[in-house]
Amino acid sequence: MIIGLMFIGAVILIGIFVLVFVIGGYNALVTLRNRYKNAYSQIDVQLKRRYDLIPNLVETAKGYLQHERGTLEAVITARNAAASANTRAAQNPGDASAMKEISSAESALSGVLGRLFALAEAYPNLKANTTMLNLMEELTSTENKISFARQAYNDAVMSYNTRREVFPTNFIANTFNFGPAELFVIEKPEQKEAPKVAF
């Protein structure tokens, strides 16, 4: 009888230990997932600011760059595509396809902005325009903030992915469908830096 009670007590104790382990692992994964989602929301804020600055930049440049309409239209098209991709990524930052889409769209936008900045160099009146200077300075500052926010997001994703892949938490992650999160990387090496503005 005493041996039977000890056995039942040991089984209950092991059950409690397993339950506490599962609850702790599950809560840790939820916490890390919420951290990377919050980190993406910080990127989202900066990207929206960037998307708001770009039409003002193009509008200011229009008067000076009348012969460069194709570049101005390409900037607006790339901005709209990036804003659309960002909306999808913000809804679920863990979605690999949405993160790849935003990475690609941001690469394209950075490329056409670089062309716009290069064109602005050729127009002295545009380079001297106070509004244009202020907009470009704000855009450069926003680019830096995006880089820092992207780094924080990637760090949070790395922590989450590491936690969900290590033993024994991987059993909890697989049981409760904690899928991997995708890093936010710029796909083209030449686009990894913010566009340089030199007046």
C-alpha cells in the first residue's frame, strides 16, 4: 500500500513537472513571438514615415526635373509597391513570403531613390532648394532609424527562432504550431546602405 502511494505520488510529481515545463516553454515562445512582432511594428512606423516623405520629395523635385518624369514616376510606383508590401508584412511579420516581398520592394525603392538623388546632383537649383534639402535630410534620418529598427527586429527573430529550435522546447513549438519567423534582410548587397545624400 505505501509503495503504491509512493508510486502514485511520483507519477503526480512527474506530471506536475511536465505540465510546468510545457507551460513555461509555451509562455516563453509566446513572449518571444510578441517581441519580434513588436519589433516589426517599430519598423512599420519608420517605413510609413518614409512613405509619407517620398511624395513630398517628388513633388518638390517635379518643378526642377521636368525632363526626368520617368524617374519620378518610378519612385512613386516603387513607393506604392513597398507600402503595399509593408501592409501585408505588418499583418503577420512571421510570414516568410510577406517578409521576402517587403525586402524585395524595399530594395527596389532604395534603388530608384538612389537614382533620384543622383539626378538631383545634376540640378544646382534643386540642390539649393531649402524644402528639398530638409526633405532629404529627414529621409536620411528616417533611413537610419529603419536600419536600427530592422536590426532590432532581426535580433528578436533570431532569439525566437533559436528558442523554438532548441531541445526540448522544439517539442512544444511543434506541438503548438510555432512556425519559424523570417529575417528582414535587404536582398541586394549594394542596397544594404541608406542612400547617400551629398549636397
